[in-house]
Amino acid sequence: MSKQELSDEEIKADLLYRLLRKHCWGAKYLPLDTLINWMSKQIRKDGKRIKRCVEELTKEGYVLLHKQGKAIS
């Protein structure tokens, strides 16, 4: 399987969809490293871009970081 070139908006949408599918909202959270590993298998320029998108979603108020930024919900 080849890696895709996705826009930042598509990466953000995929992040939120994965959290929704895993029922990770409120007090339930998912390790950020796990989420990045899952997504980096499908996206070019993987880890840094995904982390930047997570930071943007946090600033916009769509996601919350737990455990000193090591987990996301």
C-alpha cells in the first residue's frame, strides 16, 4: 500500500474520526503515540505533520490533551 498525500484539513478530519470511532471523548483518552503510529503508515511526511495538526486542533478547542500531552481525547 502506498502512502497518500493528504491536506492538513483531511488529516484533522481523520484524527477526529478515529477518536470518534474509538469512543475517546471526555474522560476516556488514547495515547498520542499510538494514534500517530496508526496514521503515519498512511500519510507522507508523517509524524511531524500529524503532531502539528494535533496542536492546531487543541488550540481550536476540538481535542483535549491528557497526561501532560501524552494522551488525547
